[in-house]
Amino acid sequence: PNRKQVIGHTGWRKDHGNWVFCHSGGGIGRNGPVNDITVELEGPLSGYELPDPPARDQLPELARKVISRLLRLTDPDYLAATLLCCIARTPLAEVRPIDFSIAITGGSGVQKTSSVVIALNFFGPTFNQRKLPGNWISTANALEKASSQAKDVPFMVDDFAPHGSAADVQRYHRDADRLLRGVGNQSGRLRMRADASLRPEYHARGLVIITGEDLPRGHSLRARLWIVDVKRGDVNLEILTQLQEMAEAGELAQVMAAYIQWLASYLDQIRESAVSHLTQYRNHFRKTLSCTYHDRMPDTISSLLWGGKIFLQFLEHIGAITSEEMQTTLAKVTAALTALVEQQSQYLLDENPSDRFISLIRAGFLSGAVHVIDVDGGRPHKDLDLWGWLIDDYFNAIARGERIGWVSEDGLFLEPEAAYKAAQKMAVSQGGALP
């Protein structure tokens, strides 16, 4: 019988000993298009379709035009530098799996989704704000499987804005935690069949990018994110329009197709040198970053810059930029990502369990949910309103809420169980929880 192999994912595969990058239109290898393979992708994943690489004499000018506009997309250039590294790093997930996700946040109307769609258009010209690979109204199982099939490409999940009832808000955060923690741990959720055998395990095999007006909760989860906050006016609308027109014409995807064809010849060499290059970057950032607050951050910025550098080497190889321009651009991108570290640190501090415990206890005092007494058993000698007490119209001191400890000139002394119960109760009332 005739045999037909149907591939159900994007990204790299070995075909007769050669690397081939699969997309919904077929494949791309070191010699260009590979038409004797069949790729079938479900639903919106079919948008991952690359054109044939452009002619060699047209490629340098096209690539230079595309990248120069991309780097001028935003000011400050935090988002532009991040997007450049994202499109460069994602096809290298076969070499070194990506154990972090990108979170683009900002209010409505700041063009965050439109900007991220530009990165998607490098892997498929038909993606737009109404046709995206994922969304948060999908089930957690569907997101897990779709992100697994989207191998070595960016998988965008748009509009993380938890709303509705408390149960709805918790579902948003639970699904985000499951998807993003699976990326960070490079493992999926194990499930059993009816006969007690294990079902296939799914987790993201490319780069997950989420956008929204809010961020998933949790200190350890946010440590697995590279967060970029976009404000009104950051995105250059004129440049954005130009990039959208180029995307619709397929020019962004043509540059990516050429990059992938180039990678197909060097992928094994890149794999051999990846560990040493990433280690050098990581050691450098562990020494130079002043505010990391989590050991994952040097690894994340190293991974992004490693991908960006390889992409710039490709641009130099094809003659789109000179060696001097490559070094200048790499320095600019490095400076932008390094400047983002301080913002990353603040997001981690906001979710630090110790700091959050203190904030919840302070809120409990001010709201009257808890109080403390003096060490001699009476009311505190001063600052009654700071310690959960109320002075009524007759100047009587009234304790409010549950008692959780004592205060003296030497400091505040909390009874551990009562204080934790009070802080947990405050956290639950806000739709969250305290570890």
C-alpha cells in the first residue's frame, strides 16, 4: 500500500538526515522549500505558513528594511528589542527549549496586541487581531495541546483580563498558571486513560506570549515571565502601519523563511556551541545585574540575547548589515533588555509572599479586620489607629477585629497562626491566596 506521513505540528524535524522546518504549507530545508512532506494543523494553527525564501539578490535589502522598522516600532525600545529577540529565539527552541514566557501588559488601546501580531506575522502573514493562535476562553487542555503543536514558533494567547465572578477570575488565573508553569518546568499534566495507561503529555514547545491588562499571580510564576509594560504613546503608529502592510504582503514571513533556511545548515553547530555561549551570558548577567531578585532572570535575558545575536549574525551573513552595524544593534538591544530588569524586579517584589504578607497585615489593621494589644494586656500606648483600634465619640478606645499579637517599644510581635489566618482571609477576599 502507498504510505503517506502527515505531520501534525510546526517546527524542526529530521528528514533523511537533514533538518526541515515544518509549516502548514510544507517545509523549508537548507536548499529551500521541501514539498514532499504533508503538514496538517488544526484550527487557527493553520495560519503558521511560510512562503518560499526570497531571491538572494532581493533578500539583503528586504531584511534591512524589515528589521530597521521593527527596531523603531517603540520608544522606549523595550518592546521592540523584546520582539526582535522573540522572533530570533523561537526557531532555536529545538536546540535549547524555552523555559520562560513573554507577558506584554498595558491598558486598552496602547497597541500591545497589534505589536505582538507583527511578531506572529514573521511566521504567518494571515494572523491578525481577530485570528490568533490562542485565547483565554479556550479550555486549559486545548491551550496545552495547541501550544505543543506550535513547535518552534511563537504561540500567542491574547487578552488576559480576569473578570466576572470570583470563580471566573480564579479560572483565568488557574489556566494561566497551568500553561505558563508547564512552560517553565518543560512538563505537562499527566492524565490516565480508562485502562490506567498514561495519555500523551503536552506542554508548549515554542515561545508562549501572553497579552492583557493584568498579570498572572504568584511570585514563582512571575519569575517565569519576561514582562514588558506598554504605555500609551510607546508604539509608533506610523511604523506599525508600515509593518502591517509589509506583513500583509508576506515580506516579514519571507525574511523568516530565509532565516530558517540559513539555520537548517547550521543547526547542529549552533547546538554544540549553545551551552558555552549561554553560560557566558548567564555568568556576565549574574555579576552585572544589580537587582535580579530571582535566579531565573539572568537565564531569561541570556536566552533572549543569544537568539538575538544569532539572528544578527544571519543578517550580517546575507549582507543586510555590516559587522559594525551588527555590534551597534546588539549593544542597543542588550541595553534595552538590561534596562527592563528593574521593571521585572518590581513585578517580582509585588508578588513576594513575605512582602505580600506584611501588606495584608497592614491592610488588616487599617480596615479594622485585626488588632494587637500592648504587652501588658491593655491598649497600645500610641498610634491606636495604626494597630486596629478606634476612638469613639466619647474618647473610648475600641479594639476592632481579631487579636493577632502584641506591640511594644521593641516592635510588633505576631502570633503566627492567628496572623497567617488573618492574612489568608484578606487574600481570599481579594480573589487570591497566600502561600
